[in-house]
Amino acid sequence: MIREQIEEKLRAAFEPVHLEVVDESYRHNVPAGSESHFKVVMVSDCFSGQRFLERHRSIYGVLSAELADGVHALALHTYTQKEWAGLQDTVPASPPCRGAGTMA
């Protein structure tokens, strides 16, 4: 499964202290069983001193094969341990799907 591939690659690359990879495909206008939309919540001190754009680019690099082969969207929530502690373990909810039309 794609979710497990994503999780394995992120664990290897970033050694997170917290990682959630959530398949949110069901919330989007895609065929049943699609694995195309994911939410990633990752806490790693590898992100220390990096802006969010740098963090996201590094994740996109690690997941380039998945992004080229079916993963349409990643909602990324990346934090250092200090930032995560300040959030009290709360992550913003994903926005509703804005996809056009309906599946035939």
C-alpha cells in the first residue's frame, strides 16, 4: 500500500519522533480504493533551522516516486519537537475537497 511506502520512506529519511500518514482519498472525488490524497503530520528535529518551504521540498524529494506515480496531494504538517510541544499535539483539520464535478 502506498501509505505504508510513504511512512517507511519518511521514517528512514527524517527519523521522526511522531509520524502520522493518513489516507484522505475518501474525502475527494476519486474512484473507490484510490490512494491519492494524504495528510502527513511529522515531528522531527531534522527540521530545526528550516522554514516550512525547505521542509516540504525535502519531503517532496524523498517521495518523488510516489508523487510521479499516483499521489495527487500531500497535506504536510511539519514540526520540530519544540514547535509540536507548543501546539499541544493538535493539527489543523484538512480543508474540504474542492474537486470539480462528480465521478461518473
